[in-house]
Amino acid sequence: MKPLFETRYTDPASKRISHILRLLGPALLLPWPAGCKGSPKKWKHLQLTDMSAPSHLAELERAGNIGVVLGRASNGLLTLDFDDEDYIERFLEANPLLRTTLRTTAQRGCNIWLRCTTDYPRSSKLKNRSGEEIGEWRADGNQTIVAGTHPTGVPYRFVVENPAIVIDYSEIVWPDVILPPDATESKRVRRVIEKEVVSVGVSVSGGGLQIQASFGVDVIAQVSPTNYHQNNTSLFKLARLVKSYENAISRPATELERQFVFDRWCLVARRFWRPELTRDDYYAEFLEAYSYARMGLDENPIEVAVSRAKAAPLPQVQGFTDDRIRLLVAICREIQQTANSFFLPTRKLGEILGAHWTQVARWLRALEVLRIIHLAPGEVRRRGGSRSPRYHYGPPTRNTVGLLPSVKAAQATPLQSPLLNGAQASNAPKENVPLLNGADGEI
């Protein structure tokens, strides 16, 4: 069985202060003798600005132990100090997001580090349902040792050596066996500067959680389910949201970042899960949706397809010389790469191609006759209808009739097929094409 704690000793070298700050973000550090959790020396008058004083930094470099002032003095930095490993695991099961945040330990239990950007409870003891003390909620007026030696001689060490996660207090889930801390106080973090807090996530390098600055609970809530039977659609939107993030930073999201986003989604969506499915079931579904997603949530499929179509050579379409028709074919080709099936709004295409929507509708019917596009399975065109049907790019094949063709199959369909090069279609319609007189010009 994998041990609960896989630790690494903190670096005793002089560079440990800069390393600690990279993990904590903005924080007021305290110098203490080795094997000591504090001394009669007063420290509550110190402020975050003292971290730039050369004399204070020199004391930190010489110190055996390093303490961290918590709460308002360190811009909302907090710790949950658990004494019992059973309660640690129960808490992390309810808060999978916090498995990836900074965690330290010494003789027993651990400290889970996080940074709250909203109101949070005052410092208090953590208790179980029986009223027994099982740890502490450490906030304003408290400090926690992050590096050095415990009074018993055991070194402080990292359990999880990742930056402290930025989170709203309301996102923390308290399992039934743990009583939440005291009620929140409205003025606890009034002086927290949002830019300084958010920059913790942005400044992390080397595969860290850069994504946490972009995905607050409010962003995730926009794509989360609001009722039952909405999880599949919600997870695909979440996957596209990750694609938007990747476009913004010009690199793929890391495995850790994808897990971070999913765990934040869990906090909002869990109440609408099917009872027989677990967190791992939904995570597998999210990764599958991520593999299918081709564009960001903030991208318009038509606009993306038009941009890509104009950037590539236009295909030749047998019997037509108008470049607008060739561009229309290229748009169909490109939009197929982003979805299994697609809608083609004729009014929007008319604006793009510089043609009336009725002319675009005739072109689309012509492309169907040439088998460059075809109606998606189950779609029926209704005369005078106002709804655009779904299409697939490429000719239908016998082994895919009634089935949704894959994106790869569509990509493999060459434009220079025999039908595109002038061969006669064997299934040419025997009746005239009906006039397109729908209310909004869609076909």
C-alpha cells in the first residue's frame, strides 16, 4: 500500500529562504533557534514589508528554524494542522484539490497550506463530532514552522512540495467527521491585495499550477451543471475551457493543471453526480472530452473555420469557378475538424461570403449533390423550415450509414474524390430542389 506521506527534507542551505518563498508566495517569515517553535521574542508587530529589510533577512539566513506568520500579515496564508492521519485522509477525500497544495510534517500529522482570498474563520481548534481536538485551524495571530528541526529532534520536511493553492474559504468541504472552524469574520482579510495573491499561481514555473490564477470558482461555475443529467455537457465545456487556457499561454496544460481544474469542477458539480459513479469515473470522462476538444470555449467554430480556410489553398470544385463556393467548401472542411457534425447558418455564411443567404443555401444543396457534404444521420430537411440541419463533410459511405463518422474519417476524405472531379452521382435526385423560403434563411 502506498504510504500516506512520501517526504523530502527541507534544504538546510542558505538558499532555503528563497525556495520557501517560492512555495508560499507573499509571506512574513520568522527566525527561531533550531528545535524551537518560538521564543519570548515579540513578533506580532512585524509586517510583510519587513521581509525586504536586510537585517531581517540576515537573521532568517542564520536561523535554525523558520516560522511563517499566518493570516492577514501574510496575505491570507493559512494552515490546517492535523494531528491524526485518519482525519487527514478523510479531509483530503472530501477536498481532492488540496492533495496538490503544499504540505509539511515533522513528528506526526501534517500542516496543509493554502491561501484564502475571501473571509475565513478566526484561529481555533479543529474537533471531531465527539468534541475531541484533532488539530488546529491556524489563521490570524498564529505561526507555523515550515523548516528546521522539531523539539523532538525530527526534521521538518515536505510531504507535497508544490506551491500553496489559492482558494476561497467557501470551496473547502468539511467531511461529516470534522466540525468546521468558528463562523467567519467579515474583516479578516480586508487588507489582502488581490494582485499579490493571484500572482502566486501565475509566477510558478517548472510545471507548477500556473492555471490556478485563471480558474477561480466563479469561472468553473459558468460551465458547471445546475441540475442532474448535465455532467457530460458540462465536462466537454470544461475541456474546451482548458483549451482556451492553452491558447492564452501558448502551451498544453500539464497533467497537474488538468487535474487541478477538474478537482475545482468537482467542488461545484459533486451534488449532481450519479450515485453509482465516482470521482475517478468522471475524471476519466473529462480526459476523454479533453482529447476530443479542438477549440477553446471562447472561440466561435465558424470564425475559426473561416480563418483556417482562408489561410490554406482553396480546393478545386468541379463545375464551379466562383472562389466563394471554393471558400465555402474549405470552411466545411475546416469546421469538420472541430466536431463530428456541424451547423451551417446561411445568413452568417452570406455575410462572410458576400452573398444572399438564399444563394448560399443553393450552394449547400449543390455541394450535397456533389457529395462534398451530406446530412448527418437522423437529420431531415423540412421545406420552409427555420432550423439549420447538421452536416458531415465528405461523402457518406455504406459502412457509416446511420452512424456518426469520426473526425479522423472526415479528415481522411480527400477533396479530389472521383465525384469532385466530375463523375456522375448515381443517386441524383429525381425531383426539383424546393425553393428555400424559411423564416430565417437556415436550411
